[in-house]
Amino acid sequence: MVPYSADAYFALFSDYNQAIRPVPALALFLAAGVIALATRSRQNRGRIILAFLAAGWAWTGLVWHFAFFDVLNFAAPAYGVLFVLQALLLLWIGVYRRQIAIGFDGSPTHWLGAMIMGVSIFFLPLIDWISGTSWTETRFALITPGTTASLTAGVLLLSAERARYALLVVPLFWLAGSGLHAWALDIPRDYLLSAAGAIVLVSCIVFRETRGRRTP
């Protein structure tokens, strides 16, 4: 069990979104930029995309977990450290060492990645609003944990480099935990987060096995 209710959880998101205005609108704009760069650009924009994602992980770790979520969950500082570490990994592997190329080639795996990105950026916040929560309680990618993790996982499906696996560990771990959190608080729509993680994991395994069979 978690030490808070769903009502308290969404009330905290309301306080958070109002306290950081206009950052939610900026986050939505940047997240839309991520999916546009990942799926529409003919050039590799991996460094820019991963820099945006790193900023989102760092913000979520430092501001959401350390400054807000700690009032509900004593483990929030540990989560914050995890998110900051993921931000540093994105910067080190993707931005500094340039080991991740991101591009859309129309393959089924890439379409799944694009779908997960779209769900993370647009569909999950829309479901929050349709489900009766206030617009101030909406969880946007790049500033809240689950949507940031699923957006990152979707982006990394558009990369074929082995280095992506190091960057997928934390997002997939978080998405798996989101299912348990959804069950504990009775938030059925959050099962979509765990579903996104499962799709990414299976896609990575299938893609790796397929590539291995085609290699002479």
C-alpha cells in the first residue's frame, strides 16, 4: 500500500502545476517538438531530442520529487536521485558521446515508438482531463514521472544502437512500477504506462532476435 490516496496525489499535482506556471505549457510545446523531430526530420536529431529528455528527467527529479512529492512519499528523494541519474546518462551517452541516433523509417517498431510518444504527450493528459480531474491536475510529459518515462521509452524505440538499452533501464523500471501504483490507488488509466513499458520491452527483444537471425 502507498501512504496516500488518489485524491491527495492529484491534489498535489494541482498545487505543482499552479506553482510552476507557465512551465506546463512550455513542457507540452517541447514534448511536441520531441515527437516532431523524432518522426519528421530527415536528419538525425538525436542529440537535441535526448537533451530535451534529459532536461525533463532532471526537472522531474529535482522539482517534482524533491520539492513536492516528498510531502506524500518518504521515498521521493530516492526517486529524485534516480531521475537525475537518468538525466546524466542521457547527457553522457546521447549528447556528449553521441551514441544514439534517432530516426523514423516506417518500420512496425518505429510506428510503435511514435504511438507511445503520442500517447505520452497527448492521450494520457487528455484521459486525465476526461476522467474528471481538473486541468491543473493534468500530468504532462517532461515534468511528471510516468509520462516522461513512457515518452523516453517511445523515443528509444526509434534507435537501433546497443547504447539505448542502458538508457531504457530506468524508464522501464518506472513504467513497471506504475502498474503497481495504479493498482494501489485504483487509477486504471495508469495501466497504460505499464502497457507502454511492456510493448517497448517486447519490441526490443523481438527486434534484437530478428536482427540476430538476419546476421550471417
